[in-house]
Amino acid sequence: MTKELLAVLLTAILTQNFVLAKFLGICPFLGVSKKLNTAVGMSLAVIFVMVLATAVTYPINQLILVKNDLEYLQTIVFILVIAALVQLVEIFLKRYVKPLYNSLGIYLPLITTNCAVLGVVLLNVDNGYNFVTSLVNSFGGGVGFLVAMVMFAGVRERLESADIPKALQGLPITLIAAALTSVSFLGFSGLIDNIFR
């Protein structure tokens, strides 16, 4: 069981990274990754919401939706749960961590529509994970989001001082850098399979 959980965790962080492999959560990835501290703050909020959303949606799904043959309502119910959790995070940050709240700006409410958060709870159901494995997958997905954000924030900070041709400045070089960061994660694809054979 421990080996399986470790495999799920590493897979979610490295080979099935929501941002760099599944291309979910691209909006905050491009929007909040200009500065390292903002990227880390956003990522920590996403980790918290992912894990909490899984902890809340799993029992709702198993005890209410599946038992009553209402699986077709999963997406709507999951979105409502995620929206409520993001509101709680926003209230907490506004009250206790005001500088982070101000630096995240509009991107904090966008966690509600961050498809990586919705994607993780739906993939947990689709993969048939139990409660513990779902939590591990969600935590790994959040950590993978953090890794992608931190890496890309570092790349973008270096781009600020780079001599970039005028035609590539702004969004074009950002997208090229995002693509190269994504390609760098392809090297992990065989790693997990070889470790856990």
C-alpha cells in the first residue's frame, strides 16, 4: 500500500503534472508566475483547496451521489464545493495574510474556475481511487502545481534581465518558455515506471 501511494504521489508531481503534462490550470500558471513569492502563495492556496476539495467531495460522491444514482451531478456538485472552499480561503487570507491576498488579486477567486482543482477531484473518481489514495493524488497534484509554478517563476525572473528580440518580447517568449518547461518534464515519464516495477 505504501509503495502504491508513493507511486501515485510521484506520478502526480512529475509525470502527470496537471500544469505541464495535462495542461490544466494554465491561467494562474501564466498570470501569477511573474514573481516567486506570489507563485508560491498561489500554489499553497491551490494545494490546500485541492486536498480539502477531495476530502469533502469524496464522501459526498460516495455517500450521496453514487448511492442515489446521481453521478451525473458530480461536476455541478464538485464545482459548488470548490467555490465554497475558495471563498473560505479568500476570507482567511484577507483577514490574516493581507499582503498575499493583495498580491494574488483577481487570481485568488480564479481558483474556483481553476480546472486543475476540478480535474483532480474528477480524476480521483475516474481512476477509482479510495479516500486515502485520492488525498495523496490531490496533494501530489498540488505539489506538482507548486513545482511548475516555482520553476516557471524562476524562468520568468531570468527573462526579465535577458536580451530578447523585440518580436518575442511579452507573451511570445512567455509561451515559448512555458513550452520548454513542459518539455523538460518529459524526462520523468519513464522514471516512475522503472522505479516501481
